[in-house]
Amino acid sequence: MKRWHTRHLRNLLLDRLYRKDPALHALLKKQTKSNTTPVSAPVWHDHLHRHFRVARAFEEPRPSAVDMAVLCSKNHPPPEVLFRRDEQSGWTPDPDEFEIPDLSVLEGVVCRQFQKLSAGASSGFDAIPISFIKHACLPVRCDGKFKQVNVLVPLMARLSECCCLRVKCLRAGRSPS
């Protein structure tokens, strides 16, 4: 699959090169970068450090790498044995908390991602071409006008919502229903 996609992209490139596509020739030109930045490196570093420094009101004690490590030597059993015995190193990561977005928000995100898809890129599934995913649209009447609406967007949004709910249940230690 990957080899087919690579061959396909190579053939597209050679075809555009043979047809003397000006956009492709502009990409192949060596760029001259003689402009230097007016800001010196130390000043830029200080600016980034001040701008992106996170001010924390309180700092929770985080376990060190030593606390998380599982000792491996002659006197200690391997991690698989400790796992089977249900022994732990005393460190458990804090679960990430997140809010599941509303279905309409998810639909907007999925729709934007579908619009960004490129037909020249590999979808990972050779059986489902990107052009099908991107252009699976039907005309829908909205405010007296016909609008093309992708029929896969609500399905993918609901699938994403189900996945988010499942992850949230698993992190909370509950069985997803």
C-alpha cells in the first residue's frame, strides 16, 4: 500500500515536471535566504522565556524518575513478574481530565479536518480514497438555498464522541457501557 502510494506520488511529480508546471519549477528553485533577523539570539530567547513561562500558583510534588523506576537486578524480579503479582512501584500517573465537546462542536472540527484533506495524500486506507471522504456530499436545502453537506461528518462526529466517552470511562475506572 505504501509502495503504491509512493509510486503514485512519484508519477505525479514526474508528470508535472514533464508538462513544465511553473509552480513545480518555482518549488524546485534554490531559495536564497540572505535576510537576517534584526533581533539577536539572546534577546529572542529572553522574550520567549518571559512570554511562555507558566506562572503556577501551587506546585504539586511530582514523583521523580527514581520513584517510577522498577528495579531490575538479580535480587529483584523482572517487571512482568511484578505485574503478575500485582505489585506496584507506588507511583500512579494522575488521569488527564477533559471535557467532551458538544456534538455540534465536534461536527465543526470534523468538517474543518475534512476540508483540509488533500487528494494527493495517503489516507492510510487504500480501500477508502480521500476524494470519497472529502466529497461525500449531498445537496441540502437551507434558508431557501441548496448547500452541499458532507454526509460523513455527523457519523464521524458521533464516532469521535463515543471514543471520548469510552476513554473517559476507562480513565475513571468504570466499564464503558
